[in-house]
Amino acid sequence: MTLPVNTLELNTFSIVARCERSGELGVAVASAVPAVGSICPYLLPGVGAVSTQSWVNPYLAIDLLAAMQAGAPARAALDAVLASDAEAALRQLGVIGLQGAGAAFTGNGCTPWRGHLSGADFAVQGNMLLGEATLLAMRQAWLADPAAALAERLLTALEAGDRAGGDLRGKQSAAVKTVGAEAYASVDLRVDEHPEPVDELRRIWRVAQRQLLPFVQGMPRRAGAARSLPASVTALLLRPSAQRGELP
């Protein structure tokens, strides 16, 4: 098969999901190429979250979110953008909106093992994997603790996929990103090049929970005043090097 020009093959496993309690949307993704978080996840607050994979076409994600913003459900928007792509057989996408079930597509030109699973509030997808066990483990991990924060559930699902086999070629990068009601991300963490990227993402998440999340939660909001930062958070911001040394 002739490969398309100006696209990049990312053999990847990912999850797109929605928190039914908070209304947050998110993506977690890992791959054996560098900086997967810069290419695959696309999120639009108040609209949806997409992971575009395999022979990546960023415009599918961009146009899909635009269609959803105009009122199309996730499945219909996904079908519409794929119908406009002459190389759809090489694409893999997962998408979730503020309402409705997750939706996914895996073209028959994606590298085996390839596939996807979806449910009421998520979709998991991957290609060039060791096998279906990766996606089954991710689904089980996602469903295991609905009360957990969205970023925590996404990372737990990514860890489960990693332990179950992950990418056939190995490991290199991972990312997790979530959005809520604001125009900026509530969580946006990346490991761009590391021998154990999912493990490193977990370490960074532990640091972010103490040093970053309280700061983000106190930032200005469109509706209402921002919360004041507690003195303990202000102290962390003044001495980040020392605080990193105190973290487990």
C-alpha cells in the first residue's frame, strides 16, 4: 500500500474518556515514538476529546471536534470526517463528547494487532500491539474505580495497558491531558522520551498533585472569582527544588 504524504505513523494505545461526575474530558496515550502527547490528543473544552493515531491525520481530529461543536454526536461526526478522507483505511481514532457513548474507528490498513473497544463514557484503541489483552486491561482498569478523578483513572488505564503488553516495538513516550469548563487544561502532563514513559508519567503525576494542581485550581475562571491559594501552596511555588526532594 502506498503511504500518504505528510503524515506520521504512530503505533499507539490510548483511552479517551469522560468523567460523569465532573463533566471533564480527557485523553491518555502511550507509544514507541517520541512526544506522542504533541501529536495524538486533541481536546476542546465543553465539546469533546479525540486521539488520532496510526498514520496520523490531525485534521480529522480538528474537523471532528468542529462538527461536534456544531451539534453532531461523536459517532456521526467521526463517520463524517472519515468519509472525507481518501486514506481512511490507515487511520485510527477514538472520540468522546459531553454526552453519549464513546466512539472509535480502526482502519483495515492499520498495522496488526489493531482494534478498539468502547463504552458509555470511554473508548480505548491501539495498533501494532502485542494483542487484544492491552485494550481489555485498559477497559477493566477504567471501569474499576468510577469515583476516582479523571486524570487518575486515565493514568491507571494506561498503566494497565502497558503491563498487558502495550506497543509491540517497545516504549518511548506517554501523555495525559484533561479539560473541564475552562478554556485551559486542568491537567496536561507529558513524557517525551523515556525508557519507561508510563512509569515516569505516574511519577510526574504524583509531583503535579502536590505542586501543580492546587495552583491550576486557583487560576482565574470565566465565571466567578478564582480561589485564593493557601499559604502551603505559595510556599511550594517559592522553593520547588526543595519540595521535589521531599516527595516520595
